[in-house]
Amino acid sequence: MQSWDDDRGVLLKAQQELRHMYNFLKKMMKSGSSMMNFQKARDRMVETQLVARGIQDPRVLEAMRKVPRHMFVDEALKDQAYNDHPIPIGDKQTISQPYIVALMTETLKLQGNEKVLEIGTGSGYQAAILAELAARVFSIERFPNLAYRANQTLQKLGYKNVIVRVADGTLGWPDEAPFDAIMVTAGAPKIPQPLTDQLAMGGRLVAPVGDRLSQELFLAERVPEGVRKTNLGGVRFVDLVGKWGWQE
């Protein structure tokens, strides 16, 4: 015959299992709700910050809707991930404002089969956007801890067409040149010569150029006559430090 103590033990065990199940379901519902909120935030970001300001390339807009920007910032700043401003990521670096990310990406006019060089990996967010739009992305970061974190996030999200290395980005990546497109995500006094040298014929390079307080965003295109430059307007970026950039 089963005793009362036995019955009570079974009851307590059942209650514990129900409590664990409740907590698990609560956590899952909260996670699902957060994912839905982040997707809504991305959709709102695209419509109010990008489309409203003239970004038109449907592939760029789709990439910006898809890539989870909040995964590239610290936990304490995730609720700001889709706001209309840069976000600090450590080492006095930032993840660029969404509009600037979209503008620079659209300027490269990627079709899907390109080899792209990115100077300044930072959080890895821009590399993820490029990875959605190009065949291969080679990204250089001078801060080892940022490179490591970016690479970890990119791998976690399944981006297998991005390679991150720690080096002086102003020297480019000669072993992999030429590149169909180059993006420089930090401001320099002029476009580093090694980068234009590594640009393929017909290739496009976008970079901020100016002093340490403000810059102009330039598009440089390699044409048979040389390099043709177009001023796209004022921007403000952190310094591009290296042999062909600013000195620390």
C-alpha cells in the first residue's frame, strides 16, 4: 500500500515539473515576443530612416530588413540598435547609423557576384550587410578584440562568405586583390593609395575623406583614364589609423 508520504512526494515532483514547464514556456514566449519586436523595429527603421531618405536599391533594403543589427551591439544597448544614430561598440569605435550603412552599401551597386574589401570591421554589422549582397567579403580590423567579437557574431549568424583579419587596413589586402568593391568605414585625410591600387577596373570604392572632425563621403571609380571621384556629401566617422591614414 502506498503511504501518504509517497503520494505527497509524487505531488511535489509533479508541481516542480509543472513549474519548470511554465518557466520554460514563459521564457520562450518572451523570446518570441522580442524577436517579433526586433523585426518590427527593423521594418520601421527601413521605412522611416532609409526609404524616406531616398535609399532605393531593393536588395539593400531587404538586407537591412533581414540582418539582426541588435546582435552586433552590447546587451545593454540592444533596445537602441535600430535608432537613428551610431552606437558605441568599445575601443572608441561605433556601429554606424543605419542610414549611413545603407547609403555606403547602395553606392557600391553590388549585384551578387563581387569580391568586396571592407576596411574597419568594427562590430561586423556592415560586413553582414555586404555578405548578403556579394559573393565574398574580406574585412580588416585593427583592434583584435573587435575582430574576434565580430567574427564570432558573424559565424553565429551563419555568414560563411566573410573573412576577418587583424591588420593595418590602409594597406588593403594585396594577396586577395583586385577587389570589385571597397568600403572604408573610417575617415582619412585622403583615400589610401594601396586601396585604389587594389580596385579592379570598373570597381567602386566608397570612403569618408577630410579632417578628424568632419569628412566628405567620396565615391572613387576605376576607369580607363584613372580614378574618377564623386563627392556624396558630409559625414562624420572615427579616424582611419594606419600607415596611409591618421597616426595615433
